[in-house]
Amino acid sequence: MLTRAAVLTAFDAPMAIHEVELDDPGPGEVLVRVKASGVCGSDLKALLGKSPVVSRLPYVLGHESAGIVESVGPGVTTVAPGDHVIIAMNGPCGACPRCGAGDFHLCTGPARLTAIMGGPPRMRLDGAEVRRFIGIGSFAEHALVADAMCVKIPPHAPFAAMALLACGVITGVGAVLNVARVRPGSSVLVVGCGGVGLNVIQGAVLAGATTIIAADVAEAKLKLAARFGATHTVPADALPADVDYAFDATGAPGVLARAFAATRPGGTTVMVGSPPRGVPLELDPGLLFASRRLLGTQGGDAVPRRDLPMLVDQYLLGRLDLDGLISAQVPLEELDTALTHLQHGSLARTVITL
């Protein structure tokens, strides 16, 4: 079939919208009509040539998305045409050693690894292969994805809000619930109050933390943090001490070490933001002797078919604010403008709607 997509053909350059050829779904695949796709920092890194998985162009970016199933390939029984779905960032195979151990977010199945590197060759522009970011490529009218990545949602749930669950929300909330496992009544420090950091704050609220301290360099982001549940806000250069849990949502060099030093003996720090590759981490090793823990995460260590329905329920019950995360909704033709806003940190989250 033919469909429209924003294609990245050169790093740090505008993306043009092209008509591309997309294969019909094969065994275990689902064709989704994309209705909404969030503009995420990972997309921006890929655009700027700083993503470890985007090297050979052309590419269709976009991975935080929701839509309607148009057709399914042989063997697909979990979704059917007409179903409304979130497209998850990962689709665990359920059969590899990591999945067998319950570590679904670390799936090493061949389909998952292929998806990370752009997916099988299913899209073409003028006869040349076009890769799709994380095997999705949702800055397009259609996405062809593995059935394990499709999570059904209620038909009355708004697509723009549901799209955000796929990456920014599940990463932030998952870091709290799945990785740190924050206990009720505890104190939490969140450094960096962008799209993911705000969802770390929301996750801390869901976990029952009673002291939630937000830190950022931007006053506007601190005001947003208070709206999303922070009980205290501080400048990023004035971190408190002796918190139970600390989360670095910035990925900026040096911030993780400062967040780690802010925890009490026995405290836990989680690296949520993605730091530059090859930059060494300098920690005072003496802090480790006090049983402090330093943890990493990818995508909130989420299991999509377990965690995404829970987050949908929290949203529909009014316990998770997704609408407030959306700064703007724009058509695919304004994608480059949305990425520029993201680069300058002027908006919380822009959603492409189709």
C-alpha cells in the first residue's frame, strides 16, 4: 500500500513528507492507522544524529503512538481490525531466556533485536529501503508493527493522551513503580521536570510518597511540577539531602552523581534520563558503603500488556493527568516545528495528530 510519512534523509535537517510504499502485514504483524504520535526526546536525538540505533538513513522517526488496527497478518489473535491500540515501545517474545526469567523489558528475541535496529525491510521510498524507529516509525499515516507491541484500549479513550503512555509516561511512572519500587510515606527527589520527569512525579504520587521534591533550572518547569504533584520545588543547583529516593531525568553529565549524593544511607537513585555515551560517571565510592543503590532503567522496565492497561485505568479514573502534559496538537506537516520547540525546551509535549 501507499501511505504518507515524514522521512529523515539527512541528520539535523528538515524532514520532508513523502508517499512511501508499505508492505501488507505478514505473520504476526499488525497494520495500524496512526491517530496520534508524541514528539519525544529520543526522536530529537535521532534527528540530530545522536541516537545509537539510527545510523543508516533514510528513517521514519516516531515511536510514542496510538491508533486503529486496519488489518492483521496470519496468526494474529490478540487484536482485530477496528480495535483501538497503543503501540508499545517493546514487544517481548516470551520465549528467550530473559523473558523466561520474567525480565520482559530485556527481551533478547530476534524479532525484538531486529526492531531496535529499524525493523525488517517493510517500507520503501523510490525503491530504497526506509527504516522505522524502534520498528515503529509513527510519524506516518500508518505503522506496521509486531502484534506483541499492540495493547488494546477502550474506544472512548482519546488517542492523544493514550499515545503519551507508550513512552514518556510509562518510562517515568515505571521508574518509580517497577525499578525503585517507592514505598508509601517516603521522600522522593526528581531532578529534571520535562516530559519524563513530570511522570516520575506522577508515579511518586501513585506510589504514595508524601514528600516529592522537584528540581530544575527553569522556573516554568517547576510550576508544572507543582501542578503534577510535587510538594516542594527547588533550583537544580540546590538539591536537598537525605531523601529516600532520587531520580535523574535529565541525562546531563554530573547530575546523576549529585542526585546519588542527595540520598540517605540505604537510599536508591535511578538513572532515568539517557546520558551521552562515553562520558564517565564520577561517584564518591564511600557513599556506596552506606548501602546506597544506583539503578538504571529502559522504558521504566515495563511489561506493556501488564502496565499500559493499568495506566489507562488510572487516567480514566482521574488519577493520572495526561491531558495536562499536552502543550499542543499539530498535524504531521508541522513536525519540524514541534521538534524545534522540543529542542529549546519550550513545551512539555507536542502530539502529532492524524
